[in-house]
Amino acid sequence: MTEPIRFPTKIAVLLRNDLASWQRLNVTAFLVSGIASTLPELVGEEYRDADGTSYLPMFGQPVLVFAGDRATLVGAHSRALARGLRLAIFTSELFATGNDRDNRAAVEAVGRVKLDLVGLALHAPRTVVDKVLKGASMHP
């Protein structure tokens, strides 16, 4: 049996714990797209089955999903920004929009401390992610 790989970094998603199941899935998908689009070095090679069919590449390391209440998200958001980390965010207003332009306008209309965060994603060294996500628990 091979030893598990221990990555020096973490890709993490933090979701507000009061979201409906469909919202959790939707928010996670949108948030990780932000990580993949800005950090292409995290994406591995294409997959290929035994018949030679090609499939799209995915992250080369796990994505860890955490949950927390509103205060946990606000705290994580503040700690990440204080450390100069880039984040993907999802606010409650984005559930009512239908395209990227309206999503960006909805975020731009609200000041940073008043954002109604329902999720965020980040990539950073393991210890930094652990500090940023203090108080969050692994998603059940």
C-alpha cells in the first residue's frame, strides 16, 4: 500500500451551515472554479480510461469542505484578508442572479463588512488555512 501524499497546501471551501443541500453544492462548484481559474498549477493532467477516452483534468490535491455559522465565515473572511490571501466568495444575493455580470454587480453593491457571505474558498499553506478557518468544522 502506498503512503498517502501530504500536500504542503490546502484547497478549502467554507460553507455557511444553514444552506439547503442544493445551495451547498452550487456554492462549492462556483467557489472552486475561482481557485482553478487563478491557480492553474493546481490542476492535474487529463484523465484517460482503459479505452483511451479522455476526460477533463481536475485538481491534483483534495478539496476540503468545512462548515460554520455566519460568525465563522465573517471571521475567516477577515483573517484571510488580513493575511493578504485571495479568496473566492459567494454571497446570499448570488442565489437570485443568473449570470456573471449580475453576480459581480451584486457583490460590488455591498461593502466588505456588510457582505452576506454564504461561502468562501482559498488556497494557502496548510497552517495558514488552519488559522483562517479557526472555528469551522469539516462538512458533515
